[in-house]
Amino acid sequence: MEVIIKADYDEMSREAAKIVASLVRRKPNCVLGLATGSTPIGLYKELIRMYKEEGLDFSKVITFNLDEYIGLPRTHDQSYHYFMHDNLFNHINLSPQNVHVPDGMAEDPEAHCEWYEEQIDEAGGIDLQVLGIGGDGHIAFNEPGSSLASRTRMKTLTQETINDNSRFFEKIEDVPRYALTMGVGTIMEARICLLLCNGSKKAATIKKAIEGPVTAMVTASVLQTHPRAIFVLDEAAASQLELKDYYKWVYNNKPE
Ligand code: F6R
């Protein structure tokens, strides 16, 4: 586990973008797993800047998104399909056929989830998975109690997640109750997991994920068992970490 602590949201986003960009340069046809939500918006902005100003080339990159609400068409401004196009895909040179977001309107969600897993396999597996973390410790929509071996499937959202996400909808009743989500097992197969977290509101949650016991009650905690999990945090999110100074020391003394 590598824990990188940056001063604020912008620095956190730039650090994460550096990690993603270095993979894209090293392996131009890499497979990126992507997340939605407020957290990675700064990372996506920085990747767009790198594309425009530094020529970072996404033409061969393949992407898979973590999740999608059930019942929202792609054109809905709160669908994750819409979010990704609005915040990243429309602004870089990704090929549309290389983009994968679960289809929340799939007639047979179970078959669609199986197909989604097959597409990931056919692409050679995910090289780097970008993750956020929910207030209840979830990664993707793997809410507390999700099997740590779970695969892509339909999940019911917790009340906490519905409340958290209601900020994007006109009224709380509009927040979908169900989602399609990669499973914890699916995420754990990514070669690198890159989790971003900012803000004091999530300080207690990120402490549980990084320094608490590995438990299905905080699905992000399973990343402690991943061979290459990188957490990029801002100071506020890191404020409750017991080994905060040690993480900083390790980062500052990293061999070239
Ligand atoms: C989104 C996702 C979720 C979010 C999490 C944090 O694709 O998988 O797990 O990463 O709910 O959301 P924000 O970043 O909005 O706090």
C-alpha cells in the first residue's frame, strides 16, 4: 500500500493525473478503469489539460467505468454515461468504441453484467482502476456487506449513499435505488488500484479503509490486500491517519 498525502484537492488531482499519464505514456493501449462522482473531476480536468497542452495520447486507451444507475438513460444528465462524456471523454481523443460504461437500461441486467466482465477479460484486464470512496467506505457501489469476492452485478444503494448522491438530483426521491456495479473481486483484479479521497468529511472513513481491519463492512479496506494499491489523499482526508507522518516520510524519501 502506498499512501500519498498532498496539501489540497488540486495537488491531489495533479498527483493522480501524473500516475495515470505515466501509464498512458508507458503503455499507450492500456486499459483504464474509471470512476464518477465529485472526487475524480480534478483528475479528469488535469488529464484534459495534459492532452491539450502536452499531447497526451488516448487514441489507443480502452476504458471501463465502475458503475451506472439503473433506470437512467444515457442522455440523463445524472447518468454516469453522461457524466463521463461531459467531464472527460468529449474533451480527449478516446475512440468511442474503446469506451465502456455499464448500461443502466439493459433489458437483462444479469446478462449485461456477465457480458461486461467478458469485455474486461477480452481487453486483457484493467491496468489501472481509479476509485473514489463513499462515506460508508464503499468502492464503486459495493455497499457495506458486499462480498469481497463479488463480480459485476446489480446492487441496492444504502440510505447513506442515496442521501450523499441526492446533492446531484432535484429531490431525493429522484435518486435511483439500484445500480450496476463492478464487484469487489472485479476491482481487485486491476493491476493497480488508485483511490482518491479529499475533505475532512471522509477522514474517519479513509482511516477505517487504510488502517482498520479488512472487512466487508468497509469494502475499500480490502485494498490493504492488493499488491499495488495507491491512495492519494489531501491533508484534510488524511487528518485522522495514525501513520500519517510515516507515509509522508516514505513518499519524501522515495528512491528516484
Ligand atoms: C462512482 C463510484 C463511487 C464514488 C463514491 C464517492 O463511480 O464508484 O464509489 O467514487 O461514492 O463519490 P464522491 O466522489 O462523489 O464523493
